[in-house]
Amino acid sequence: MTLNQGLIMDLFQAMSVYVKVVESGSMTAAAHACGISTTMVGNHLRALEQRLGVSLLKRTTRKQSLTEFGGQYYQRCLEVLGLVADSEQLAEQAHSDVPRGTLRITAPPAFGTERLAPALSEFSRRYPQIKLYVVLSNQRMDLVDSGFDVAIRLGELEPSSLIARPMQDYTMTLCASPDYLARHGTPQVPENLQQHDCLAFAYPSTDDWRNADKLWRMTGDEGEVEIPVSGSLTINSSQALRQAAVQGMGIVMLPDALVQPDLQTGKLVALLTTYQLPSRPMHLLYPQDRYRLPKLRAFVDFVMEQWAR
């Protein structure tokens, strides 16, 4: 081991000890947790403070508290030590054929809730050593910067180095509650929508569907038609929009995955069914260099088995 490597290892150990001091509340408790003496804990803290040139802790005879910088440094220590642990886990997994470890996934809320989450129970039965960490969001997060292994993403893709596997298109349904239709009538042609309360999803400004709150498109025998619509509600939650429709507030255009149970029970009624609504492409994205990990390969194969185009 070189001198620089030794210094780095000492720094990591000092950071680990510092984290334990903060979390346990005392050097004595930290010493017990780390399996070292209280004197060694003090030595690590002094070495850190000398290296940084600032105090990390305010010490009195009765208690200790973090300085402002100490609090910030604690958060950075958590990040650094977490990255080190993840790197070691990656190396360990790369040499194992058994899928294991934590798999971090991000997916659109409606698909994640209605399709992905129910399927994950089967995935967990097949791969019990994989822990799943799932974030449901319409935000297009950077996989590497955000720490995700894989993403299910809607819409047109931007050029990137990520592997993109096509999934089944994300299809939509136009629907309303029987109560709303009883009070306002049932639209027979797309132009009738202009006389109705059309509730809309608030897509992000960067989304290719960002104008869908003002203009609904559909295709019939006469070709594609564009209908200007308006309504009393625009909201950035598909579930909230569905609830509003079920309660009779207006007409909605929502993902099939979300409204299918309500259509089957009669809470919602499909409208203009002879017209084809626009669909959105959906892809499974992951970094090429992570595909060698058994946990990621297992998930990619599972998703393709369920929803490949």
C-alpha cells in the first residue's frame, strides 16, 4: 500500500468514526460501536479537524453539538461513505451469478402504481435476494447522478448513451362517470367535447405532451382531429384526476392502466370508442456498463417478459 492509499484509508476511517459520534451522541458510544477506544475516537476527530482547519463539534463537560460546518460535513460523509459501500457492493455482485443487492428503479406514477407494483411481487418471489427501491415520478432524472440503476420512461427519448429497450406503448382512454353523463349528456363526436368540462393533466413544460391540457387529438375515419378543450381542473396527478372523474367532475383522458378497473366496475364509462387516442412510447433505460450486474439483468429480462413491444 502506498502512502497516499494509506492516507485515504485513514480518512475514510476517520469519517466513519465521525459519523458514529454524531449518530450515537457521544464519543464513548461511538467507541463501543466502532470497537475502538475512546482515546482513538478523539484522535480521529482531532485529525479530521486539523485536516479541515475547522471545528466539527462544540464540546462541553455535559454534551456535544455540531457546529454549522460539522452538520454540513456530516451529510457529505454520509454521501461519500455510501458511494464507497455501493462500489464495494458492485464489485462483489459482479463476481456473483446470483442476483442480489438493492435495485433502484424509477417509473411513471400511473404505470408504476397500476402495472409495475403488482408485478414486483412475482419478481421478488423469483429473486428473493434483491431489495427494491422504487421512486414513482414523471421527472426525467439523470440515472447516474440520481443513483438509479434503471428507469421506465414515457415519451420521445433524448439522445444519450443509455440502452433503451422498447416497451408496449402507453395507451389512453377518454372517459367520464355515469353521473356526469346523465347531467351533461354523452359526446357523440369529438367536436362535442368543446361543450364539456374536460379535466386535464398538467404535464411538465419540457414534456412533449405539455399542450395536452388545451388540445386533445384523436384519429377516426376522417383522419386526425384536434379539439380545443377547456375545463375546471388541471392537476399534475393522474390519481387525483381519476378521483375527480369518478366523482362526476368532468371528462378525462387517462392511461388505460389507471382507469381499467373503474371501467370494469362501471364507475367510469369509455367515450368516443370508435376513435383512436394518441399513445406514448415507453422504454426501459439503463447504463450499458451496469448490465453485467445480475440484479439488473434479472429485472430487464423480467420487464421484457411482461411488457415487451
